[in-house]
Amino acid sequence: MTVTDFSPLLQPGRIGSLTLPNRVIMAPMGTEMGTHEGLFTEREIAYYTERAKGGTGLVVTGISAVSQDYEQINPGLCRVDTDDCVPGLTALAAAIHEVGGLVSLQLTAGLGRNINVVDPDRLPISASDNPHYATPDVLCRPLELDEIRVIVQRFGEAAARAATAGIDAIDIHGHTGYLIDQFMSPQWNRRTDEYGGSTENRCRFAVEIIQAVKAAAPGLPVSFRLSVDHRYPGGRGVAESQEIARILQDAGLDLMMADEGSYEAMDYVFPPYYLGDACMVPAARAMKEVLSIPVMAVGNLTPENAVAVLEDGDADFVGIGRGLIADPQWAGKIAAGRRDDIRPCIRCNQLCVGNAFFALPLGCAVNPQVGFERERALTPVDTPRRVAVVGGGPAGLEAARVAAIRGHDVDLYESEHHLGGVLWPAATPEFKSELRKMIAWWERQLSGLSVRVHLGTTITAESPELDGVDDVIVATGAAPVVPLSIPGIERSVDVVDAHLDRALVGHRVAVAGGGLSGVDLALELAEDGHEVTVVEMSEAVAPDLLIINKITLLRRLEAAGVRLLTGHAVVRVTDTGLVAEGPDGTVEVEADTVVSAFGVRAARGLADSLESRVKVHPVGDCVHPAKVAEAVNAGFEAAFAL
């Protein structure tokens, strides 16, 4: 086994006048934790400070709006357009400096055509009369010359406030097709004045913003986040982005943050597990080819491929976003030689990006302390209790970990001969390898906490193991739904068994059920050379999957040749496949193997039977089948409340 030398990540690095203690930068991500008026809150400050305390070289905030002149920001997002923001900014800088960290404030000109809601009293703004992204029948209003100058002036004013507050650097949000990006990109900028036409003219808005920030906050380094490839037909490509990057460097830029995507290719803005490791490193490499200033790479970076990025010369810094949501001590654990203790980000997007889509505060599927850094600090309890956790899936593992950290005496019982529960079969595809790493992380944490783990042990209401136990956290998960009303269903193979034992699956496979478990198996099998058809009664597969993740999933399913037969109900399983009924009548799907993936139902039996014997806390899928995030957070909360 190769042992990675992580020292390249720990080397100091320089951005303009600022020296960072290491090469790890927290990539800017919104939190939706601000006040309704857009001011920093104690909750948000605690969240950022925890990442600085964890050893991150530079913490970059989410977007803060510099202007309300022509566009109203969404509630929960921050703003720095008045002096009212200075106390919050000062508190943020002071808190981060107190733990030895550095902080950069990300500034935005606004969303333009991507603004969430169209205000009927004023049109959305843009570089040109572009269709609004979500409501294409609404045309944006092109900014007037004097309005452009006002926004540039607002950037200078915002930067001055940041400098006064003690902020260490400024980042300019120039990607994802937001307003600045709309000016730089030919598909959105059709102006005929000095802000349109040539690449140099289209960059004029960004250049003037950089210069205004530099003039208003002398000495503060300025970074810029650029979508190097918009990743959709007609969007801006690498060659033109390289030309743009040179122009921005000449304007005085100190750091280029290279990423990809746009609202038209949202999966590259928030890369899900389907995109794999280091998925946007080519963007950083393209920037390094033409720039002399430092470049930051982003995109599903693990500690190992982050080192490779630096050693290969693809970037000078690595941007860790969701990885630092999952584990705020990401950098500090590397420095301490504790790489295996880094809690993996499973790239599900559920409570980070997913929450932002609904204007909810940032959360995390695997770190329930996100947004509650102070309220959910794991301090010892006054009176330890004897706790039994039944079920070694995500809810049970997290419950056992938290209960043990707080000082309770914990036994964990799992009927299988391995931990992981539903994560074990779900983690068989390579694109879900982070789930398997999550199981290993829990195993390591429990071993260090001296939790007594009993594998191959089935607990019932009469089990003597529960004698003298004060609390039982029941995390027995869910059982598969087997629709016995379908003739021949006994010929099918359960989706979990198909994940775990490929010998059960023939070359031609019909997956009965197009939920996430079914389509993930279909993708795994198809990319391994099987012919796969998914039969789903609904009009779409994976109906509850976040749209960002689904974009990549559908693309990969198509590329792998998976046939999606939606709007069809399975009516019979035969020796040669299955029969389904759809809007155009009966369809026969020939298959060597039919996989049953009809979903699951809560396994509440043990929890119900124990209620008269001991204090019971059911959590996870045995209460209501859901995703990993709900299970982990429920396990945490149950143990934290003991």
C-alpha cells in the first residue's frame, strides 16, 4: 500500500501580499445563515471560525452583495452595501484571527439572469436582453453605462468596509453565469458599446471591478473565480477563458480560482459523486498554462489527489469546499498525521446545496454539527448512562459515536458480520466509493472510543444483552418491499443481493423499480458491460434525487446504454424476463435476471416490542425510510439528547 506524503499541502503559499500557512483554501460556498437583512450572524461566524480553527490556510466566505441598486438579494445571503455590515464583518475577522486564521470576503455584483425570483415591479438585469434563466419568457434589462459605473463604485465601497473590518483578502464571484460572467461571455453579452464586442471589452466590467477593489483596499489580495468551461453547447470554452484570464491578471489579480459549469450545467457547479474525483482539475491546468499568478483547483478533491494536483503543477492551491463542511479539521488532521480521521464528504449535495436551493441554512449529511457549532458541541454529560445501539447502519453508527464521546457506556449490536447497514451494498459502485470510506471512518472512530461492537448479534425484545440498559437506540433500518401480488416475483433477485453478489446477475438485466437504488445498480451493471433496462411506474427515474445529481446520472445512464422504460408497471416476472403495462399496452422485456427494486418499508418491529421494557429511541429508516442525511442527523440528535 502506497503511503502518501502530504507535505506539499502543508507548505506556506503566497497570494499577493498575504502569506498562507498552507495550500488549503476553503472554497467559497453560501450558508444562508445571514439575517433577513443580509448581515453576518453569530451562527455564521461560528461556522467559519470552526474551519479556520481546524487549520485551513484561508477561509473564503460565501457571496456578499455589493449593491441593492438594481437587484434585490435573496433573504439569507449577506450584503456589504451599507456601513451596517461593518460590525458583523469585524466580528467575523476578529473571531477567525483569534484562532490564528485568515479570511477572505467574496463579493458579488449579483445574479442577473439567474436571480431566483422575478420581481414584477422591476425586470432582472443582465449584460444584454437575455432570457431569465428560470422564466425564459421574461427578458432581462441590459444595464445602462451609468448603472455599470455605480456597481463598480459599490465594489470599491464594499472593499473599503472589508478592509476597515480587518478582512484579509477579497474574492470576486465571476463564475456560474452570474452577472459578471454574463458580461464576459459572448452568449450573454451582445452589447455594442465599450462593454461588448471584443474579449477585452467584455472583460472591462470585471477589470474595472478588480481595479476599484485594489484602489479602495490597498494591500488586500484579490482573487477571482472563473468558469473555465461552461460545459454546455454554446457556452464559453477553455481557449476564450484563457484569454480572459490573461486580461484579469494584467488588471492586478493575485489569485485565479479555476472551476467549471453554469446554470445550464449545474452539476459542474456542485459536482456530485457521479462526476468522480478531481473532476475539474483540467480547468486549473488550463489556467496554469497561461498565468504567472497562483491558481487554485477545485472539484471533488481528496487529500491524495489534492497532493497530486500540487505535485503535478496543475495548481498552486487546492480549494476544499464540501470536504470542509464535512470535516472542519480537514487540514489540521493532515498536519497532525491523522489523514484516516478525516470524515469523508459523500458528495450527496443533500443538505448543503439542497438546502440552499430552498433558502434553508447550510447543513451536512455526515456532519450534523454544521450550523450548530456551538449548540451541538460534544461535551461530557454529568450522569453517564448505559446505552445499547441496535443496528450498525449510518444512524446507529453515528448514535454510538456521539453517545460514547459524551461519556456514555455504549454497546453496538449488528446482526450482520460487518458494519454499514444499507451503505454496504450502496457503496459497491466506484462512483459511491466515499460511502465505503464513511463506514471505515465510523469503524475507526468507534475503535478509538472503546465502543463495544457486537457483530453477528441479533437483538430481540427478550435479549439478555439489554438487561440493565438505560436507553436503547433502535436503528434497525428498513426491509425490502416485495410485491407478492406480481406473479413470478419469487424469480427476481433483490437489489441489495445484486449489489453484493455479481454472480447472481446475468448479462441481460431488467431492474424492476427506478428509485435511486435501482438506477445506481443499473448504471454500475451497464458500465460493467451488462445490457440493462429499468422499468419504473413513475414518469421519471430517481424522482426524489436532487436535480443537480440527476443531471449527471441521466447523462451517464444514456452513455452506458441503459434503457429507461418509465410510465410502466411490472405485471409479471417470467422465466425470460418481465412483462410491463404502459400507456401503449403490454411490453415484454427479455432478461436473464430480473432485479427487484421496489423500495423499502420501515422495520419498526423491535422498537415497538421494546417499549414496555426500556426507554427506546427509534432513529433512521426504522422510523421513516429516507436518505443517509436523515439517518445520520437523527442518530446524532438522539444520542446528543441523552
